Amino acid sequence: MNYDIKDKKLAKQGKMRIEWADKDMSVLRLIRERFIKEKPLKNVNIAACLHVTTETANLMIALKAGGASVRLCASNPLSTQDDTAASLVVNYGIPVFAIKGEDNKTYYKHINAVLDSKPNITMDDGADLVSTLHSSGRDLKNIIGGTEETTTGVIRLKAMAKDAVLKYPIIAVNDALTKHLFDNRYGTGQSTLDGIIRATNHLLAGKTFVVAGYGWCGRGVAMRAKGMGANVIVTEIDPLKAIEANMDGFLVMPMAQAAARGDIFVTLTGDINVIDAAHFKLMKSGAVVCNSGHFNVEINIPALRKMAKSVRVVRQFVEEYTLANGKKICVLADGRLINLASAEGHPASVMDMSFANQSLSAEWLIKNVKSKIENKVYSVPKDIDENIAKLKLASINIKIDKLTEEQKKYLSSWQEGT
């Protein structure tokens, strides 16, 4: 749905919320101010498939300020904030193709509407733009490159590059230190608990809270759940991450063992059927199951549906499945991103650094279009990462030490100090 002038009331509400988020996005604001002067993205078409939130709105505004022509669609059917979408169209003149709760057919219709702009750069959160482009037979001659926001998308794109089917270069924004160390850990940590609490109104203190996956997102959720008084269990397949979770003070065990103990389950792995039929059979009645990974495949909901004798919606975003033995399992937000379905996603202050990476990576692609960039997945250039960190520190009025010339010389020498 492309919002139009009829949505003035909704747009006014969205504009206030966009401006509220902007207050906590100081790095992106500095980039936007420079973009207004320099116009580094002049005459560049950007197709963006991202969560349509107030933070994303500020990224779109910054890109337009840099001279780009931008179109935006949603990267998840449940993550769109309709007032934000309306405001981008009505107040900022940025076409948006998204509506909260859209079905699968509409979701891909909107993706194709964004791609109709014949983009030079794609911005993805989950790689649906790239995969649609590659599978649709569209002409890719105008495309310079793309960026990818999330872990799941980077995994997909690296698999494409490995199979030599990726047809243009991608910058893995997710792999920037100023992205995943903060957005994934602190953003996902806080917003996931926010989504669970808003959906259920459950008290976390004293609950047994199972976190599937101890990547940066899982670390953040486990840390925050522990801080709320929950007893946290971590499930993992990676022995190094399992050791780390253990040393961070969490119980570590297989999901088959955790299933019988957990009150609340959150998956953050990017893989399929992490919670499966066998696990549902072991769970307590009343167990709450949700996902904070990108796609709704981590919980085997089709299997649960087959096991259930009835399903009912007991609260917004809460479906209660009653099994043949009377046991009840509650699934939140149809297994989609709980932090964006029932809450507002990551706080603006962490998305500030993530979207600073997006905007500067787009600028880097334009500047390096004539370089020999292969059709691979690249890391964000180190100087961009470090510059964003410096800007963030300056914006929150934190100063740090600098090495003296003597210290630099010492660190660069192979000779033993005296």
C-alpha cells in the first residue's frame, strides 16, 4: 500500500514519532547535515527493504538529503508502523509500500513495487530484495551494489556468493562492530523483552527463560532476562558459544532437556525448526514460545497446529494451542519477530549506529563504483566503522585517552621493553 494524502492525521502522528527518534540518532543527524551540503547520492536510486519504523524513517530522510531517490518496503509483514509509513509519504515525499499485517502476496507485491524504480543500490534486512531480484529475471545492469542489515541476510548472501550466483557486491552492515556489538546485543536484548512483556504482561522474575542461540542477539536477550530476575537456560550447537554462555553464568543444555523446564522460550538462531514437535510434547502447559530471529521458521508452527485440537487468540499477538491431552502452548506473533510485532523494535540510540553504517556504506559504494569490486560480500570498511564510533562518543560527550608517541613507538616495536 502506497500511503497517500488521505492519511494526514496518521501522518501527523508519525511525524512526531519520527522527530522523537531523531533526538536519539545524533550520528545519523551529523551525516544527514553533511549529506545536505555535499549531495553524495545525487541521482542515485535506492530500493530499501527494511522494517518500517521511526528509526528507518530517519535513515530514509538522510538518504534523500544526500540526493538519493528512495523507495521503501517492509522486510517483515508485522513490523510496519503505519503512522511512520504515512508520514514518510505525506510529510517527506518518500514512497512507502508497506502495511502492518500484510499477507504474503502483498508483501512480495510491495517488494516488486520498490524494485520497479530500477535501483542502483539495494538496502536489505533479510536479503529478500536480493533474492527477488535474482529469481525474477529482472535486468541488473543499473545496480552498483547493496547493503545487508541482519545476520540472517548475511548468511543467505554469503551462501549465494559461495555458489557464484551473487550478481553484484554487498556490504555486510551487520558485521560492522558498531552494528552487531550494540544493535544486536543491546537493541535485541531490550526490545525482545519489551515485546514479550507487552504481548503477555507476564512477570519475568522467577520464570525459567530459555534462549535458543548465543550469538550477539542471544547474548543480549539472556543478559536482559537475567537482569529482570529470570532463571536463564541457553541452548547452543556451537561448543565455543556454549562455554561462553556457561562462563557468563547461564545453564547450558540441549533443547530436549530445556523444553521440560522452560516457562518462556525465545529463538534467535536463524535456522529452521529449532523448537520442534518433540519439544512441544515436553513443555509445561502454559509455556510461551516466541522468536526474535528474522524469519518465522525457527518455531515449527505447522507441526504444532497439527498437534492441536483447537487454537484461539487469547490476547493480541498471543495464540493459544490446546493439545489433545489438554496442555496449552502459547505462540507469540505467529513466530515472527516479537520485538517488532508487539513492540517498537530497537531503541533509536542503537539504530543510530546501524543506520549510520547503512548511509556511509551507500556513499562508499558510489565512490568506489569504478573500482574492481567483485560480486562478493564485503565487510564495512574499517575507517567507516571507527569514524562512527568516534562520532557516537562525541555525541554523548564521552572523551577517551590517546596514545602518546612514546606509547605508539613501544607498541610497534618487536624489541623487548626496558
